[in-house]
Amino acid sequence: MSELISNEMQTHISKHLLTTVSALALVAYMSSATVARAEDANRPTVWVELGGQMDFLQGTSRPFTAPFMSVEPQASPEGADYVVQPNAYTLDIFPENRRPVRRAFGLEGKVIFQPERSDWTFSAAIRYGRANTSQHAHEQGPSPYKYFTVGANKRKIPLYAAEFADAAQVASESHMLLDFQVGKDVGLGMFGRDGTSNISAGVRIAQISAKADSTASARPWVGHRAQYASFNQYKLVAEQQRNFHGIGPSLSWNASAGLLGDKGDAELSLDWGVNGAVLFGRQKAHTAHFTSGAHITRKPRAGTVPAHFTYNPLYIPRSAERTRTRSVAVPNLGAFAGLSVRYPNAKVSFGYRADFLFGAMDVGIDSRKTTATGFHGPFAKISIGLGG
């Protein structure tokens, strides 16, 4: 009898425990569902991002060169009675003042729409950067004041001629990246309590253009013979225009992980992401350049009569003009990393970002030559949540 009572009590207690656990589980589930619905109801459905960036550029253009740019100022030829000063100019003047554009500043904007009670997102984003630069430098040695007596009154006339180098360039660059994507959060909580992991696919449009007009001239030595100044003088005039336009499929992965704080109040998070695309489009390059070199003699004249010049070409003037257009498929890879301060309806972000397009620009002079075109640098942006 006692054994039967014991078995009945055990059965009763087991049923009671099972009922209690089930009730607690149901309450917990309903509570979490209520919190989830509340959080989803309070979550903004539209995010608007605005920001700016500084981009370091590479592979958008290429400087023109000429043989005289490597000719050091040196002593005058045998028979000349004037010696070139060693500090006439330095060869650094040519590369330093004909460099491609190095830095661009720009703006970016993005709109993200996420329907209520959905992990799907729809976004449209644009990044635009532009740069303009003007460079000019002139270096020369001391003018050799050599006087010659002219006329019956033995009037002294100075003969001016000095070694010099001059380099100038006006250049511009612009680039735009336009993205339309559809994404899904595939790992809520994967990187901590407030982490996110979003994979997106869509279309990217890219446009890059670069332009430069440059000149360079040099007189590497000056000599004198009798009443004549004698010197070699060189000149280069060049222009270039290059661009790329492409469109193609894109894929990206963006993730974040909470570091400090509470998502419902204010939280510091670590953000990172990678992106890739294949862009199909056309690249175009137009180049034109002219170089000349001459041996020049200059004889002074008395009074207001202009000096007399004699030109003897050192080589036949060289000129070339090329226009090339080609259809290309350009791989595009990029990544970013940064920190964000997140609030329920706002976010401020800082970080560093890079995008490289392989073979996008034709940077050749007289023949086609491609290289990796890159934009990388720091960015900052603010995001505002709307709706919800």
C-alpha cells in the first residue's frame, strides 16, 4: 500500500514539475516575442546616411617624359668662355611638378529601406570624389652679364642668357561609384549580443576620368663665343584625357559587433566589410605631345634693335597623337573597417576604406598600358533613422 502511495506521489510531482516548466517556457517565449515585436516596432524602417571622405589616388594617369629631363646642367662645351653654375637647377623640378593628382575629396550618400518584421534590406548608395591641381616651378642659375662694346662710342651692351628649367601642369580627376543592392541579415547575434552580418547583391556602376595639360622646358647650359651667346634649349607640350565607364554585378558582406554600451541607449561597435564586382564597360585614352630641341645663338644689337637669334635644330621635332578605345571587363575589390557610436535612431561612423579596379584605366602614352586604379582613405558619416 505504501509503495502504491509513493508511486502516485511521484507521478503527481512529475506532472506538476512538467506543467510548471511548460508554463515557464510558454511565459518566457511570449515575453521574448513581445520584446521582439516591440523592438521591431521601434526599429526605423528607413536609414539615411550622409558623409565625406578623402581618397588617395593611384593609377589614374601617367606623366610624360622627355630625354632632356635627365640632362644635368653642366660646364659649357670646349671653346666657350662661360662655365655653368652647379646650382642652375635640379632635375627634381620635372617629376615634382608633373605628378598625377594624388588626393581627392568627396561626398557620399546612402538610403536603406528595411520593411517591418523583415531581415531584408534594399539600398541605393553613391560616392563621388573630385580633385583639381595646378603646379608650376621655375629654377635658373645666375645670368652671365657679359658686356660687349658696340658702335663708335663703344657703348656696352649686356648679353643675357642663363640656364633654367620650367615645369607646369594643370590636372583634374573625378570618380563616381553608384550601387543598388538587396541584402539580408544572415547572422543576427553571430558576433555578440548586438552583432549583425548582412550579405547583399546588386549592381554597381563606376565612372572614372582624368585629364592633364603639361609643359616643360630647359636650357641645361650656356656658353659664349665672341659676341654671341650659345645654348641648347628644349621644350615639351603634352595633354592627356582618360576615362572608364562600367556596370556589372556586385556582392558585399557587411558586419558589426558591439564593443561597449547598450544598443537601446548608446553603443560603441566595430564595423567591417568586403565587396566585389565585375564591371563591363569601355576605357578610352587620348594623348598628344610635341617635343623640340634646338641649338640657339644670340647676338646683341645696339640701341633698340632687337637681338638676332639663329636656330639650329638638334633633332627633328617629334609629335604624336593617339586615341584608343577598348571594351573591357574590370574586376573590382574593396574593403573597409571602422568604429561607430550607435543610438536607437542615429549612428556616427569613422573608418578607412579602399576600392581597387584592376585594369580600368589605360595610362599608356603612345601604346596601351593598364594598371590597378585605386581609391583609399579615411571617411566619416552620420546616419539618421526614420519611421518605425
